[in-house]
Amino acid sequence: KNEVEQSPQNLTAQEGEFITINCSYSVGISALHWLQQHPGGGIVSLFMLSSGKKKHGRLIATINIQEKHSSLHITASHPRDSAVYICAVRSKTSYDKVIFGPGTSLSVIP
Amino acid sequence: DGGITQSPKYLFRKEGQNVTLSCEQNLNHDAMYWYRQDPGQGLRLIYYSQIVNDFQKGDIAEGYSVSREKKESFPLTVTSAQKNPTAFYLCASKSQGEAYEQYFGPGTRLTVT
């Protein structure tokens, strides 16, 4: 069983739809990251959170430490949101160890 | 502009040849990392370095080697001993400390035939 799992694996949405990507993990963490990887391959960090909720533009990330679960929401989705979204957790025992989920591939159709 | 550069973007090699992937950062970060990405899998750590002249094996170090002679540079050599070298390779760096995030380079796609 992977230490970080994501669902769904692939997601196709119509432009304007509300999108949710889920992440669950099985290890103790000090922080959780949501990353975005565009088709060219480069990765950018969207959020780093250790509790509660963060919002940036149309993106919202939440985390429930007790349930070891996080969600990434995209409101009013747009074709430019099409990318792979990666959940990654930083180990509680070693802040330098980051465990990555397999990613969720999102395609937003006009 | 501060950032991480990886070159080249695409690299092709024949089986049995060693190949070195470049990673340079001008963010003044102490720590640097090499990851490998395969389809359907999460990034896996190959090697990391927290300080110049020191580096540690990650989860899949076999068949790879690194050096850290300068703070800005962390080249990765994929040796002929790596059984399945075709993959997308990402370099990252971060400042020391729990509050800091990793910054990623654009990646190098290596194809070995």
C-alpha cells in the first residue's frame, strides 16, 4: 500500500465545473504540499499546509490531520487548469523526507 | 531571476553509456535533490545533498552517482549499471529548515535505447 494515495487517478471536467481531488496518507506528517505539474514537466508548488484551510484565487486546499486526508478544490475550472496535481507529505520524523503521491491528471474541456 | 535550471530538456543515449544530467540553482539553497518520475508513479528520491561536499542516497540510488562540489550545482550521472534509465528526472532545491518548500527545475527527459 502506498503511503500517499490520490483519487481520482484521472479526471475530465467541463469548463466551469467545481473539481475536487483527494489525498490520503498513512504516515505522520509535519506538512502537506499540493503541487501542479504542467505537460512540459515543470512542477510548481500550490500550497503547503499543516492544518485547516488555505485559499489562493480559485484554488482551495484543506487538511484534516486526524483523518489523514486532504482535498484540493478548484472552483470555476478553466482549460488552463489542465495539469497533473500531486499531493506530497513531509515526514514528521525527518523534515527532509518528502513522500509523493502518484498524481491526478486533470483535463478541463471548453 | 532566481531559479533552477536543468539541461538539456531532452537527452538520448545508447545503452551502456554513462550520461550526466545538469542541475544548477541560483537561489542560495543549501539542500538539493534528484527525483525520478515514471508514468503512474510518484516522484522517487535518488540522491540528496544538504551541504556542499556531502550527499546521501535516497530510495533508488542504485545505478546513479552525484557530486556536490559547489553550492549551486548538483549533477547526476546515470551509469550503465542503471537497469531502466529511461525516465523523467527532476532536480529540486530548498533552504534548510522545516518551514521551507522545495523548488523544482523543469526536468530532463532521458531516453536510453
